[in-house]
Amino acid sequence: MTAPVIATFIRVLWVAAELPYLRRHRVRPSKDWDRRSAALWDVAFAVEASGMLLGFFGVGRMAGAVAPVGWVGLTFLVAGVAVRWRAVYTLGKFFTGTVLIRSDHRLVRAGLYRHVRHPAYTGALLAHLGLGLSFSNWCTLALSVVPYSVAAAYRIRVEERALREAFGEEYADYARRTRRLIPGVY
């Protein structure tokens, strides 16, 4: 039960670190770019929490090599959070909880954004996979990975539409040269 406790602690720290950052850079958009993608992200958060509870109660526990799966999961969780935070740091004030285009917005192509268009989602998805695996539990894994995958896929479409509209050919050129989530793959 050590890996799930550590994973829960890391998840709490992740949320605690990200929320103040989101509040500090909150902006009222002049246009609704978000298309309720932030609400879908919130639903994924609630579903994941229920999966974690099921994991603590042992519902859906993986049979077999439980300890190694848990530690691999913790490694993915930490690596995913690190990737996400690096991407968030690179975006700076352009990282927000909702999709929006600021009046002083510019297209960021530095750091991880040289290789993929959405490294913060790459990191988040890897972290959620890690969280699910750290519990060595099928329910926790499914309720962590599936909702965030759906939310990220929708959010990426919404963001890319907003960025294409705001930056036109500059974004189209950037999109042709980079992948969405995994360098050289997707």
C-alpha cells in the first residue's frame, strides 16, 4: 500500500502547486475560446478521485506483480509531473485553466514546444497513467487514464482551433513541423 499513498501525496502536491499558478494568471477572455473544455477537465478530476478511492478499497486490484507495477507507476507519475511543470513554466503567463487567447499572446515554440505542440498534456497523461499504475489496480488505472485522455483529446482540438484562428499561417506552419503529444509519433 506504500505506492498508492505516495502517489496520492504527489497528486495532492501537484494540484496544490498548480492551482495558485492558475489563479495568478487568470484573465477574463474577450471571446469564449474554451468551449467547456475546462469543465470536462474538472469531471475527469472527479472521476479519477473515485478511481483512487476504489483503489484504496482494493476493488479491481491487479493480480500478480503488484509491487513492481506500483513503482513503475510512481516513476511515470513523477516523470509526467516534471514534463508538465516544465511545459507550464515555459508557457509562463500563457498557461491558463481555460483556453483563451490574450491580447499580448504569442506562439511559444521554445523548450519542449520545439518538439510537440502540447507537452503539458503529454506530461499530464503520463502522470495520470502513472497514478493509475501506482495503485496496481485496474479500476484506478481506467478511471485515471480514460477520463483525462478524453478531456485532453477534446481540449487539444479546442486549443488548436483557437490557435489556428489567432495565428493563422504561423500556427499552421508550426503544426506541420511538430507532433501533438509524442515527438515523431503523434
